[in-house]
Amino acid sequence: MAGGTGASSLINKLVIENLKHRWVRTVLSAAAVGVQVTMILTLVGLSYGTLEDLGRRSRGAGADILIRPPGSSIIGLTTAPIPEKLLDFIAKLPYVTVTTGTAVYPIGGTNTVTGIDLASFTRMSGGFKYLAGGPFQEPDDVIVDEYWARQNRLRIGSTTTFMNRQWRVCGIVAQGKLARLFVPLKLLQELSANTGKLTVIYVKVDDPADTQAAMTAIRKALPDYQIYSIEEFASQFTVNNVPGLRAFIYVVIGVSIVVGFLVVFLSMYTAVLERTREIGILKSLGATSALILGILVRETVVLALFGSAAGILLTYGTRWAIMNYVPGSLTQIIVPDWWPVATLVAMAGSLLGALYPGWKAARQDAIEALSYE
Amino acid sequence: MSESHPLIHVKGLTKVYKMGDVDVSALRGVDLTVRRGEFIAVVGPSGSGKSTLFYILGGLAAATAGNVIVDGRDLTKMTDAERTRIRRELVGFVFQRYNLLPTLSALDNIGMAQYIAGRSASSDGWFEEILDLLGVGHRLHHKPRSLSGGEQQRVAIARAIVNHPALLLADEPTGNLDTENSDNVLKLLADLNERKGQTILMITHNPEAAAYAHRIVHMRDGRIVHP
Ligand SMILES: Nc1ncnc2c1ncn2[C@@H]1O[C@H](COP(=O)(O)OP(=O)(O)O)[C@@H](O)[C@H]1O
Ligand SMILES: [Mg+2]
């Protein structure tokens, strides 16, 4: 070796030097690729995070069985049509130890407030873990979970407004029990003109092994109602069960490929235009079309890889931003399973974008580029 | 190839550039024979077809008609891919504008020619010998833009000969250089020709440069003329 660069890495060196030479273009193109990757990972992370959270909170209620009104769907909200008197009726059925009912009312966006009967809810779930404050005292008291408190910058004594009323935060509780925002059941029923009506009834049985037997008994007594074991119910919170969500994710992936295509197309197209002489030089040295195409492909791969890495890092930023600045019950999780998918999507869009510029470069007339003029 | 055969044998070579509806006849029947080891200067007015002749001899352009044999190979019937091989294996180009890759160091520019030709840095001492000839020294690790024109052109010559081409084609190699740098470059070419037997065709406008050659070929209006 004569002190030069090893032969095989010379092409890589040229690729890196080319990218460094026009570093602003390189950084901007990689950033654009990164944004698409973040877009995909944030959407997927939000979908999975929010659904997992719903499932986890359902399990956290401590119930074994859940009863919903006739004709309702699992995801999607129905306000309270179950008569409250069923609570006592069900409590007398075999195996059943505790029943509690909730009313759920939408307060805008994807957010809801849940009305609970604190006494029976505590018996069912083992009670809230108060991080600050305590149970309801005044009629306008609201209990929030830590997540809701952080997103909405709430402390004990803070006021918050929904359902056209001002509420006072009396307790902040650990998350994971049914919902994020709780008010007394009676009050919510009144405010929503649903006195005596429930949205969901939760049932606890003496022994989880008796869940199926209890469900059979309840089904026999209430043939029209929807009766699920809590596991069955919680496991229904999947991307496939949210109408249109999977299609929406595919649309975003499609848009990402198109955006990546356009960005890399423009970036590589200008690169080829400004490098006609360099391409001519390589040709005069006997470089094949494949070699010249290969250089552009390598540049594109490096661009897409850097962009993807940046995009993955950026999802930690979007998670933080959603946690801190987006009030609502949306939860974003980091989805490493999807990192290769998002990277492949970025790669696909980028390589498609490099195709035409690469073809143009490979076909370019060397003489025109090399002549003195 | 037998050494007694000429390195280049061109007969009735024509070249027509098609520019839209207009045909430009750049070469109108060139005959030329070059023996191995010759150093030839090609002179003639601008537009007389000198560069075009070089592009065809070097496999950068296809001939329109005629015969072009270089080192026993008939270039006239070649595909693009075959001409690419010729550029890789048979010829080295030196241009007026140096044409080094701007993002690579001088040394890597030379290495790139080797890489493309599919040779690893040679073990025959040729690479070191070339570096000695260059006299660019430590500046080999610099990018072209921090080298003087004379240095860049010497690097370009090194790149052109690193793969032992049968033919070195230099298109106005001193056109951008001052007298002192011109002399250096011309001495380097003469040296290569004398010591290594390198066959060289050099286009030039400068009579002093042409004086370095064994033989001067005159071109005018796409033909070789005998003044
Ligand atoms: N790529 C090209 N396309 C069209 N015409 C060209 C091209 N290159 C050269 N020509 C024309 O061919 C003729 C010969 O050009 P060239 O070989 O460059 O001459 P020289 O090198 O002697 O100046 C000129 O008329 C020139 O305009
Ligand atoms: Mg010319």
C-alpha cells in the first residue's frame, strides 16, 4: 500500500466527501427523511401507546367481568343507558362479590370524564393510590391521575374546566386505574341528564376461576347485554379494532414514501447536475454505469440511514412533547419493533428518488462535461 | 500484439456530431499511424477536430465511419461497454482543465484510477516511482484546490499513467499553465516517453511545446494536412 486509501473504501470515501461537500443539502435532505420516519413512528407509537393504556387501565379496575349496554361497540362511546338498579340485581347472582357502575361522558377530543361511586369502586379496585390530596370532599371536586395532572399542569387545588363547570382538583392518583379523570357518579349523572343510568357495570367474582361460570349466569339473566371477561375486553384494544386506524397508518406510510422520493429526487438531481464534470471524469477513467449509479445509491443509503436515525431520536422528542404539552389522554410509546419498518420505508422512498438522477448520471455524455468550455 | 505493428492505425475516420437538425462534420477522413514509443504533437486551429480525434482514439466517443485500430483492437465496431473497457485498460487522458475529482486528495485521485481499472495499489514499485516523478511530495494528501495548476496537472498525468496505458492522450496539457509550469509538465511527459517508452499524443497550440515531440501532425478542417 502506497500510503493511499484502501481501494475498496475509496468509493465510500468519495461518497462521504461528496455528502460533506454539500453539507447543508445533506443535512436538510436527511432531516426531511427523518421527519417522515418520526411521522410514522409517532403515529404508530401513539396508536399502540393509547390502546395499550386503555387496556391496562381496564385491567386496573380490578374487575373480572364487564357489562355494556345492548348493541354497543367496544371502542366508541355510548353514554349511560344501563339502569342503575341492575347493580344490586347482579350482585345477587352466583359467584359475584362486588359490582360497581360508571358513567362516561365525552369532554372534547378523545377525552372523557368518568363518574365513579368511590365506595364500591374502592372495594373493587383496592382503592386509589393518592400521590397528593385525597378523595372527593366538595361537590365540584375532581380526581386526576398523575399523567393528566402533568399534561394539564394541575396540582391540588388547581381548577380545571369541563362540561361548562369549574372543578377543583382534590386528589392526584397513580395512573392505571380505569381512567384519568374522575368525578362523583351521582353528579355526572345529573349533569349529563342521565340520572340513574350507567355506561358500564364492573363485576368482581369470588375467584377468577369462576369468571366463566359467573358470565354464564349473568348472560342468562341479562340476555341482551354485552358481557365480557376483562381480559377479553382489554385485549380488544388493538389497532385492528379501531375502524380505519390501520388504513390511516398505511396512508401515512405511503405519504412518507412519496415525500422521501421527492426530497431525494431533488437532492440527487441537483447533485447530478452540479457534478457533470466529476461524472465525466469517472467515465474518462473507465467507470461503468453501474459504478456511477452505485455511488449515487450509496450516497442515498447513507442519507436515508442518517435520516432514519435522526427520525428515531426525534420520536423521543415527540413523546416528551405529547406528554407535556398535549392535554388529552393520548399516550405515545417508543416502538422499536417499527424502527426497521420506518427505516425501510425511508430507504424505499429515497432509493426510488435516486433512480432517475442515477440513470441520468449513468447515461450522461462524458465529452460535453470534459470539454474546456 | 507484436511490437512491430503500429500502436494506432486510423484510416478514413469521420465523425459527425448530430445537433438537433444540424450535422457538424468534425472529422472528414483522418488517416494516421503511430508507432509504439512515439511522442507526437497534434497542432491545428481551434475547431479543426483535434479533441474529437482524441475522444475517438480514447474510446470516449464512437466513430461515425472509418477504421480505428488501437493496440490491435478495432474501436469502430465497439459497444459503449466495450469502449468503457478501452478507457480503463488502454488509454490515459490528460485535459487542459486537469479534471481532478475535487473532493478527493491528489493521492486518492490517482488511487481512484487504479480502483476503477480493478488494480490494487501495485506492488511493482510503479506507484512509488510515479510519486517520485511528480515531485509534489507531502502535498499529495491535499485536495486539488490547494494545489497549483502545475501540481494539479502533474497529478493528472500520474493518474493517467498509473495503470500502464498503451497510449497517453494529452489535450492541451499546458494550456492553463505559465511558462515555468509548462516546462515542468512537458519535461515530465518527455521523461516518461524516453525512460518508460510511453507512447504520447499531445494536442498543443504552443510551438515550444510541440518542439518536445518527435513528430508534429497538423490538422485543419477535420483532416490531417501536410504543410
Ligand atoms: N459535443 C459536440 N457536439 C457538437 N459539435 C461538437 C462537439 N464537440 C465538438 N464539436 C464541433 O466539432 C468540431 C471540432 O471540434 P473539436 O474536436 O473540439 O476541435 P478542436 O479540439 O481542434 O478545437 C467543431 O466545429 C466543434 O464545434
Ligand atoms: Mg480541443
